[in-house]
Amino acid sequence: MKMSTYDTSAEQLEKAILVSLVTDKVKRSGSDPEHSLAELVSLAETAGVEVIGTLMQNKDVPDSKWFVGKGKAQEIKEMAEETGATTAIFDQELSGAQVRNLEVALDLKIIDRTQLILDIFAGRAKTREGILQVELAQLTYLLPRLSGHGVNLSRLGGGIGTRGPGETKLEMDRRHIRDRITELKRQLETVVQHRVLHRERRRKSGVVQVALVGYTNAGKSTLLRQLTAADVLAEDKLFATLDPTSRSLTLPSGKEVLLTDTVGFIQNLPHDLVAAFRATLEEANEAELLLHVVDSASQMRERQQHVVEEVLQELGAGGKATLTVYNKIDQCGEDVLALLPGGPDVIRVNAFSEQDLAQLREAIEDRILGDVAQFRIPASRGDLAALAYRVGEVTEQDTDDDDLILTIRLNPADMEKRGRALEEYRV
């Protein structure tokens, strides 16, 4: 299946009006509607859309027919007529009936936040797994909304909301879409089985995995590239990278660990997408250490941290050992730096500073290798000596009669997983 590519030349840019509804529920959630709308602007621009204008309405609850009030819908229509906009993008998720009613009333293509994010992912996915996961999420999203895409289906010449499954698949009836969803799940199950096998091999070989997690555009891919000299894409865009990338990272002691970059999180991340990408996101679950990368320069960094923690909790990785990495400190003033939290599990870095990167490598090593312990191992037990070198950093080796005296920097988690046979020889 050939994926659509982005064409963001001036002639091809789709013109859109962005709309946000601030309900009582949104206010109670503690989220910032202004920031969410600004984020929607960035998402639209990432998808190759020219943002003509934005509109925001305060309303106790969404209108069941129009989502926004009828008067606001009329205002959107008038703005579109004045500016030549062809699309309205809503910051919240719409029902199929709301999409249909808005399309008829406004004569515009109607896209919601979920569909926009899915569309961006469709353009970013490169691996077979990523492409399958995105298509599954798109079809799962589309299935209950088929009746609400009448006008959209007649506008399939291109643009946002039409990438990924493509024209013919969007025109399938429900039965065919359900069949395709079943087939995608079957194919993904095969991919997941391969991923599980890779994880098992890593466990057996004693490979330690460290995962980069964080809000989209926090600088995870840049850190991966700078720490490991990896040839990976690092752009100042939302979801610049989608498919997980793993590279070997050499720590100051010479020990090598596997550093994995995961897909960035975002507030209101579509549940269909979380479900489809669960196998990929669960790389964080397998890691011995999480590096939670935070954009220090963002005014919403605390909210973004909370969003990431919520998703990690949903994935079952909420209790993982975590080092919080406040990135982009070079873009912060002294007043902002003074507000950043401190502590033993926090580090501040500029991803382009070698000194900061060296400190980050040391911090990773401290948490992976942990405390120093001493073991007295019979010289005849070469298998145990080899195990000691695999599960920790041997800092000193002596002999005493027929015994080896090994001093090891050893993480308790590693000892629990792979080094139990050594326990009875601890001094």
C-alpha cells in the first residue's frame, strides 16, 4: 500500500479554520484551552494546512446537533466565505452525526483533533508495523462514523483526513471495514510475536534497555542522536518521528545499553491510537530505566509531564525507575531555571552540550549499575564469574586461596532478574 506524502507548497496548502469548544468538563479537567488550541495550530501546520483563523466558544455542554452553538456555526460559515477556507478543524472529537450536520450546514470538510493526529501519523509511519498500526487506528475511528462522512467522501481529491487507508478503503461498507480490521489485527499479532521474541533474546543476553519517553517535540530524538551518534530524524515538529528506534549507548564504564526512542505523547491522544500502538509503546514497559524528557522551555511543561505520566500509567509502566531529563535549558531564562524541580532523579541538559551529555551518561550509569557489593566465588566456578561480569560492572578482582573476590557495581533489579545464582556468594 503506497502512503500519501506531504506536499506543503503554497499552491497545495489546504486552508482551515480551527475551532475549540470550552465546556464545563474541560474547565474542571484543569487543562488550558488556549494552549490546546495553540497545539492544534501546530498539528494543522504539521499536516500541511494553512491556518486562516481560530474561533473559541464557551458553552456548558456541547450541542448534540452542531457541537458548537448554531450562532457560532454561522460565524464559522461567514469566516469561511470571507477567507476562502475549505476546512474546519475542531479541537475536540466529534460524533458522526455532528460531522454530517456541520458538513451540510457549513459546506466545509469537517475534521476533528483525533482525525488530524491520525492523518499526521499516516504520513509519518515508515515501517510495516507503523503503517499497519495507523491504518488499524484510522479504520477503528472511521467505522462508527461512516454515516458522518458523506461530504468528506466526495472531497477525496487529497488533503488532511484522506491519508492512510486511501480512497477505495474509505468507501468500503462496514462489513468490509470490519474484515480489514480483523486482517490488520492478525498481521499485527504476527509482528507483535516477533517483537516479543526480540525482547526475550534481549533478556537472555542480559541487554539492559533504557527508554526515552516524553511529550511530542520535547527533544527525545535529538537526545538519541546526540548520545549515540544515531542517524535519526530530529526536527522541531510535532511527531517528527513515529516508529521506535533503538541504538547502542556506551556508558562511561564501557558497559553498553540499548537506548530506545518511543513515539511522543500528546494531550487527548486518541484512544484508538494508544490501543493500536500498544505494542510499540510497551517498549517503555520493558525498560529497566525511563528517561522522561521534558521541554524546559514550554510554558505547559507541568501539564505535559502529567499527560506523559497518565499514558505510562495506562500502559502499566507507572512505577518504573525514572530519570527526569529537563531538556532545552539553553532556551530558558534564569527565572524559568529557578522554577525547575531538583533532586537525585532529576537532571538538566542542553542536548548539544557535550558536558551535559557526559553528565547524563553518568546519571544513567549510576541508576543502572547501582550500589557496590562484594562476592566470594570459587575459582572453579567460571560460569558464576562470567555471570558477575554480565549483570554488573566488576570494579575490582582479587584472589584468596581458591576463591575469586569480586567487587561489583550492581543494580538490585538486575540482581533480581539475572543474578540470583550469585546471591549465596555475597560477602
